[in-house]
Amino acid sequence: MRYYFDTQDDFLALSDTEGTEYASLEVATREAIITATAIARDVFTAKGSQVTVTVRTEDSALFEMTIRMARKELR
């Protein structure tokens, strides 16, 4: 099945127009985790605070994965 990964962060929103074939939703979920964490590293380094990946098929959205980071000074 073809899955699409739309991404949104503090700086940019992108809609996946090509999609990628994955054998199952489980495999697509693992790829969404890899995608979200890779983007989060760059966003957080640039002082952003949130990344959301929406996984969908051509017909409908399946789930949304959000990573948030907050920094709290302790002194």
C-alpha cells in the first residue's frame, strides 16, 4: 500500500505528493517514527518546539504523530 507522510513543524509544512510503498501499516509506522525524529533534531536545534507527521493513504488520514520539546531552566 502507498503511504503519504505530511509534515509540519514550527517553520514549514509539507504535503507528500508522491508517497512510498510499504508492506504494512506497521512498517509505515516505523518509518514515520524515523522521519519525525530526524526532522525534530533539526527543528529543535533551530529553536523550534514541535514536529507533526500525518500518515495517510490516498483516501484518508490514518494517524498523526507529534514530538514536542520544552526546555526548562533549573537554576
